Amino acid sequence: MTSEGEEAAFETGIKFGSLYHQFAGTPVSPASAGSLETAMAEAIENQPHCVDVTVEILREDLSAALADGPADYAELTGRFLDVEIVIEYGETEAVARMEMEDGYPLMRLVSVE
Amino acid sequence: MTSEGEEAAFETGIKFGSLYHQFAGTPVSPASAGSLETAMAEAIENQPHCVDVTVEILREDLSAALADGPADYAELTGRFLDVEIVIEYGETEAVARMEMEDGYPLMRLVSVE
Amino acid sequence: MTSEGEEAAFETGIKFGSLYHQFAGTPVSPASAGSLETAMAEAIENQPHCVDVTVEILREDLSAALADGPADYAELTGRFLDVEIVIEYGETEAVARMEMEDGYPLMRLVSVE
Amino acid sequence: MTSEGEEAAFETGIKFGSLYHQFAGTPVSPASAGSLETAMAEAIENQPHCVDVTVEILREDLSAALADGPADYAELTGRFLDVEIVIEYGETEAVARMEMEDGYPLMRLVSVE
């Protein structure tokens, strides 16, 4: 009723939604960005079928946002994130990315093969 | 590079991961279960391609868990949840469910067609 | 080693931090704001010593933010929230509010008496 | 209307509620516990008045819980956590801890002075 490619894509989506809604809102500064990147990747890599998670917190964008206001930290949100997730399900590998498009973070399925 | 079915499955997975990791940990009692069910469903239905979300908080299981301890509320977790999500992507409809299997909550892609 | 007023204030702070970091990031639209307000209030009212929680999602500010972009929902954040929490601890009542100050949401202890 | 001690206690409570409800539900294994501890501490230390946060994920309790089931990771919850937070507000220092009591995690204000 479902193909292996669809199952792989479903698992990839779960990981993206999990990563984003678990960690969005976390207080983050340029100094703490490194430990948060590592923790996010290692947390989601625990989930089934998850082969690799790469999280980059965009320090320049974060610093630019902080320069506009009185606080020295921000809440983590999609505009500060570049994420890639790789899933293996059976013989199929799926890759997805979160990237900015028209100023909005977009989760995108890159390939299923 | 990706089929419409895979895209639909990916979107369905995103909604499941979002729903679970946004609301897991929420303080919940039998009395507050109804408002939380409604809010969870309506929140996720805001997301793109999401046609229908049904959330049931399992009040009997929740009450049984509370009977064992000193607190009158619990943190929301998968053992108290029955969820169905329906996505439409192009001409394709995908359905996924979260259900208990061997005592563990499992997110499962039911159909893509 | 701690006074009743300090304990009341501590409990009030816990509720504020809980409410904010549990629900920040939730997808919200003007249409779903009502169910989310109710669920947030009822969830936190489950916690010990919590007498009353009032949550208002600022629909005008939310609509204005959505008018600037392509999406028809936003992630819940402090700029869309007006919250008041009342705690009773022993004979002491503590009240706290979240309100905007200089464009930033600020959690403020209003009274302990 | 509020004392410095009450303000310090309020800030301490905010940090505890934030830490708990931001990170509860995070997938965690003995192997990923270290990066999550560091990220949790550094994230909350960004918040105002927060001098020191110590997070210990109880690996023995986590391993014991995993030995009972089919999964090799768990969702982070209070039974796996030992946390201490130190706040300075004006001339006042407040310390709070989360510790298990009767099998339930309890947030406790240790001292305000």
C-alpha cells in the first residue's frame, strides 16, 4: 500500500518536524550555538533509520539579528538554521534540507533513491 | 527526482514530528484533555497540505497512570495519544497514524494514494 | 532559608517558563488562536499552586505579521502573547505578567502579598 | 511591592520551567547524553541573571530504562535529570535544584540570600 520510497520520505519528514519543534524557541547566542548544533544532531540521530543529521546555526544572521535589539541572545527559529537529514529505509536513501526561500524557512525533500 | 507520493509522505511525516515534539511534555489531566486535543489538531491543521488532524487523548490510560502516583496530572506522551493525520499533496492523499505497538508509540504511514 | 513570598515567586516563575517554552513555536493563525489560548491556560493550571492563568493571543498583531508574508500562520512567540498567572502558596498570592517592553516580551513579577 | 529575594526566586523559577519544557521529550541515549547536557546548560545560561546551570543526565537510570524495552533511546524526562541553577539578582543569589522525591521529579528552591 506504500512504497519503500514513500516510507523513507515519511521517516525523513518525522525527523524534520521533530528537530524543528523540539528545539525551536531554545535561547541561543553566538557563544552557545556550537553546543546546540551538536546536541540537535546527536538527539535526532538517535531516531530510527536516521543515518546523518547536519545542523548549522547561522552565526552571522544571528549576530545581525542581535545587533538590532537589547538582548544578547535570541530564540532559535528557522531563519538561523541550515539543516540536512539523511535517512536509510531498506535499500532506499532519502535526503532533505531546510533552507530559506523568500525569507521563510522551507523543509524540502531533496532526493529519494 | 521525487514522486508526488514521496512528497505527500514527507509532508505527513513533518506534521507527525511537529505535533509530537511540540506538545509532548504538556501538563495534562482528564479535565484538560479536551482543550489540548482541540488545540493540537487546529495548530497542525495550519501547516501546508494538512487536510485533517484527529487527536484523541486516552483518558482511561491517563487516569490509570495518575492513580499510581501522587500527582493529579501527567506530562503528555505517546502512550496517552491516538493521532491520525491526512495530507493532500497534488492529486495524492496520504494518511498516517500513531498507535501503540508492544507498549511503544509508533508513527505509521497507513496509505498513500 | 527561604520565605513564603520567595517560594510563591519561584512557583510563579516555573509556570511562566513552562508555559512559554512548552508552547513557543506552535503554528497559530487567527482562526486557531482561541483553542490554543484555552489549552495553554488549562495545561498550566494543572501545575501545583496555580490558581489562574489567562492567555490572550494578540490577533491584531498576529494578523499584521501575517499580512507581511506568504504564510497564513505563524509560530507562536512572545510578541503575540499577553499572559497573567496567579499562584497561591500558603497564605501568599503572587501575580506575574508577560508584556511587551521596547519591542521585547518581558516576564514581570507584579505582586507578592 | 516585591522584594529582591522574591525577584531572584521568580527568575530562578523561570529558568527551571524554561529548561524543563524546552528540552523534555528530546530523544536521548547514553551516547548523546553528554552533548545534550552541555547544550541545555549553555542555552539557559544565556537568559538574564543566570550565573550557572549544571545539568546531569543520569546515565545509569537511562540505561536501566532502555534495558526494559525495544528502543535504544528514550525521551528526556525528569527521572533522568539532576539540575542545579544559580541566579544573581542585584545583591541576592538564589539556588534551585531538581531532584527526585518519591519517584517524582521536584523543582525545589534551595536558598535565597
